[in-house]
Amino acid sequence: MPQYLLVILFMCNLHNNSTHHVLPQFIPNDYLFETHKDKGPEKWKIFAWAVRDAISKYSGKEKLDGTSIMDRVAYD
């Protein structure tokens, strides 16, 4: 690879930052399934709702329910 491409590649990444957050392990229990049974008829749907809700609250981004996939791509 030519040296000037390496310089451009290095300079492009100076202002890009990435943050990695590690959330605690989420283990569902019967209390979760009984309390939130209105979120879905199956346990995996309740678990998925709970994880999505926790990630949304932690990240500060709103959940986009009822939007098209193109709107979701534009949101990110």
C-alpha cells in the first residue's frame, strides 16, 4: 500500500471515537414474565422487550416502534 494512503487513513481516524459500554448480565426470572406478560404471549418476546427497554434507557435513544425500516436506517 502506498505511504500516502496510510497517512490519509491515519488522519481520517484521529477524530473518530468509539465507546464500549458493558452492561451487567441480564437473567430473566418468573417475576419478569408474570409482571410483564402484557408485552407478549411468549417468554422470548418478554425477554426481548426487557433487554430492548434497558438498552434504550441506558443509551438515551428512543425506541422507534411503528416506523419503516428506511426511517430506522436514517435514524442511526
